[in-house]
Amino acid sequence: MKDLKKIFEEKRAILSGHFLLSSGLHSPNYVQCALALSDTALSKKLGKELAKRWKGTKPDLIVSPAMGGIIIGHETASAMKIPFLFTERENGEMKLRRGFSVEKGQKIIIVEDVFTTGKSTMEVVNLLKKYKAKVLGALSVVNRMGDKKLPLKNFSLLKLEIKTYTPDKCPLCKQGLPCVKPGSRK
Ligand SMILES: [Zn+2]
């Protein structure tokens, strides 16, 4: 596979400039994994790659948090020839809905598009614990957690160092560059 970072840049899934993130922080980069995964041949390839790179026990199923994890989780499960379920938030709480359920002792890998803070991954881990399932680890296409680490076995295809600044300390603001809210038209 060609350099994944280059592919992401070509798909405009990684942007460079001066961005206002949903957290309120400013950053010289913006990642929108969905733009890369909208290429169905690429998402299939990335799913196969994640499946191939998993070196542990074979899981019984893949679980991903909605929305971001759904496409890549499904592709990874498809490559592993195992079922795929997704979790959703209901009143802020991560849940299995739509009649999905997990059996006691089932071996599960969590798959996400991006590890950002690790919060959603851990919410899924805690949910699966309630079902007494065995979480083997977590996989993602992109890891932008910086120095933070997930407390479980994990692997990502692309590690990105994304700098963020509070607006008062943003060097891009000091240079007078206009701050763009991603997704809005220029
Ligand atoms: Zn700024």
C-alpha cells in the first residue's frame, strides 16, 4: 500500500492550515477519516490490513462505536469473516441497541476510525465488561493520541502528531492567519 498519510492528504482527509476544532482548540491540522473511508475500495483495503496486522487470538466478533467506527469495523470484521456489531450513545451512555447483544466469554476486538482521546474506546470496553465479554484489544486506522496510551493491546495503521493550542496561545492566530471551521465552505 502507498504511504497512507499521502493517501489521506490526497483524499483531503488530512488538511493543513489553521482550524477551529469542535473542542474549541486551534490546530494546524484537521483529520476527517470519513473522507478517506468514503472510497469503498480503500476502506476495504484498510479493513483487510487491520485484520492482517492483528496478531493475537482470533476474535469472535468486532464491536465499534457509532458513527466513526462503523465503516472500518464492518470492513475489518468482513476480512476476518466474523460478525460485526456497533454501539451507540443513548442519553450520553454507550449502549448496544437494535437487538444487538454479546454473550458471556465472547472474544471481542474494538475497531475505530481514529483514537483521539481513547474515551469512546474505554466506554465500549466498560460496556462489554457488563456482558462479561473478553476484550482482546483495539484497532484503528489513525492514532492521534500523542503521548497518551490506551490501557489495552492496540494497533493503528497511521500515527499522526496533531498539535493543538488554546486560542490565546495559538501561534497561527499570532501570525494573523484566518481560523477556519472545518466542513464550512471557504
Ligand atoms: Zn489559532
